[in-house]
Amino acid sequence: MPDKSATSETAETPVTTNPETPAVPRKIYPIVKYGDPVLEKPAKPITKFDAELEELAEDMFATMYAAQGIGLAAPQIGKSIRIAVVDVTSGKNPEAKIVLVNPEITHGEGEKREEEGCLSIPGFRGYVVRPHFVTIKAQDLKGETFEIRGEDLLARAFCHEIDHLNGILFLQHLGMLKRDLIKRKIKKLKKQGEW
Ligand SMILES: [Zn+2]
């Protein structure tokens, strides 16, 4: 999820944004934008829980913080695999870092309509109805299954990121008029070479 866009200038720039191990330079990935087919296809389940996956998760956090987002799913860095990272504190609290591998929503409750954005659709926002509370079943980086409950913004971030892993963008939750308007504007930006 949201907010400001990452530019390709940040790509490959080693920075230290991981609050737990500030000495390790992380890879900052370029963020894939709307129009790339990787964003609209279901990602593959992860079966290998190794050091490489741990590195990827840390690089995803670094990429997300650099882009000032609160969630990032692997398809957004061009990898069609089922892993997403979430931190609704934007790096302020290291304990708020959540890695979801092969996540599933097992329960949703209530409804909340809030404005939402996406790092892959920079500059555009829209109101999306999401469950107020959700329960997620996922695996951690070691492959252990766990359950986590989210409320409000955290519930929204979980739903948004799991949508990404299923090839669904928030645009698909908007009304047709709003969705078409955004798509038209993006088309125009593409023509101008600004997307
Ligand atoms: Zn998104």
C-alpha cells in the first residue's frame, strides 16, 4: 500500500533502512507500475524457506520504506511469488514488521470504507470497502504457520497485499466510473512517457 511513488532513481541504490540491522546495505528494487502483467496474475506459492528468502524479505522492507509505503507484495518488484511485507508504522517500530508468506484470509468482519493507494499506481487514490477486522493464516520465513489478526489500517494492508498476490489491484474494487477515469489518466501519462 500507499503513498508516494518510488522512482527508478532509487533502484539499486544501497541504503540502510532496516531498523534491526542498520549496518547491512539492502537492495532497493524498482517498483513495478500498473500496466505490467506481473501485477495482474496470481503469484506462485513459496516452498523454499532459506536464507535467500530472508534476504528478499529484508530487501522488500527496505524497498517499501524507501518508497514510503506501509506494505509491499513481491509482484510489485517483479517477482510472482507469494510473499508480502507490511509495517503500518513505516519503520518506526521494528516490532511492527510483518512478513506474510503464502498468506490467506481466514476470517473477515465488519466493513470500512477508506481511501487507498498503491505504490504500483502512484498518484491515484480511491475509496475501497474492506473488512474492519481480518484474521490471516500465513507462514513465516522459517515456514512456520501462524495466525495474525488485523484491525482498521492493518486489516486493510493485509487485504491489499493479499490481493496483490492474487493479481488483484485496488482499482478493481472501485466503481466503474472512477476506475475508468484512473485508467484513462494512466493511458495518457503512458503516451507522454510519464508512466
Ligand atoms: Zn498495492
